[in-house]
Amino acid sequence: MTELTASPLFGVTLTIVAYWIGMAIQKKANKVICNGMLIAVGLVILTLVTFRIPYENYYAGGSLINLFLGPATACLAVSIYSKIDLLKKYWLPVVVGCTTGAVTSIGCVYGLCHLFGLDREMTMSLLPKSVTTPIAAAVAGGHGGIVSVAVAAVCFTGIMGNLCAPLMIRLFRIREPLAAGLGIGACSHAMGTAKALELGGDGGSHERSCHRPLRPDYVPFALLFDLLP
């Protein structure tokens, strides 16, 4: 059993099967609460706990899937380029939306960490919660944060954004795909992209345009981390 679960093929297979089951349930139930990503995560955790499989064994294969996250994120630039004329037309709301989303996300996390008395290490782990996993790990690790906590925060944020996006769009009666894409992208990174594309329209590409300013290779964002006490 140990030899089987230690194989990278186990982690890859478990992830794919869990995701397939989650998406099948989501399509069948057609309910917001039956989120495919959430169900997949729950199934993976349940399997590991039930059969007492070490996380390290699962991650041997799960890390292979994780490797594709960075290239997949970069490939979404093609989607942005295909909407370049639209982005040029609405450059001002895109810039304002991206800036507002980035500042609000970082400001809220920093304020709450300060309010609850969290130390710098934990604060730096939670601040990059709204960027994609490889970038969040690099930012947190490079500024004294805990990478595992940063990854967990990113996953939780993405799942919640993916789960709540349709409800928020209906609640605030957002009918413009640009506004919906920017709103989702301000907090829920790649998982938000999936939901924006699922909802249709140009939201997916706009979500990614909003997500880009949160990357650490943007000087203002990196400087903000260095200026925090």
C-alpha cells in the first residue's frame, strides 16, 4: 500500500478522479453549494484521512499537476491579447479596477492581521492570498512568510471566490462582463478565471487582466511588502 501511494501516479490519478467526480456532481446538482472544486478538495482530504496516507505521498504526484499552473497562467495572456482592442477602449476602468482591487485586498488583510495581533511572519504569509499559487509562494517565501500557509490561504480564497462569484454578481446586479471579470479577478486568481469563463462572456480575459498587477514582478507591489513594518 505504501509503495502504491508513494508513486507520483497515485497523486495524479487521485486528483483527476476527484475533480471529475466533483464536476459531475456540480453539473448534476446545478447548485452553487455543489462546487466542483470544493467537492474535489473534500474528496482528496477524505481519501488521505480515511486511508491514513501521508500528504507527502500525495504531493509527489500532486506537485506534477501544480507545475502546470504557472504555464497555464501565462498562457492566459493569449486571451488578454485577443481582447486587446476592448482593453484599450476601457483602459481607465481596467486600471482603476485593478488598482482598487489590489490595494483593497492587501489593505484588508494587513488591517485584519494588525487587528488580531498576528506577527510579521503570518502577515507576510496571508498578504499574497489573492495571487496565483506559484507567485504567492515566491512572495511569501521572499519576505519572511510561511509558504505552506500562503498556499492554503490562496486555495481558500480561490475556492470562496469561485463559490461566491455567481451569488455576488446576482446580488449586486452586475450585468457588464468587464465589471464582473475585474471583480472576480481582484480576489480569486486562477479559480476565479475558471468561474469567469464558466459564466461566459469576456469575463475570463478581464479577470486575468485584473490579476496581473498583483504579480510580484511589478515594482510597486514588491515595494509595498518591503515598506510594511
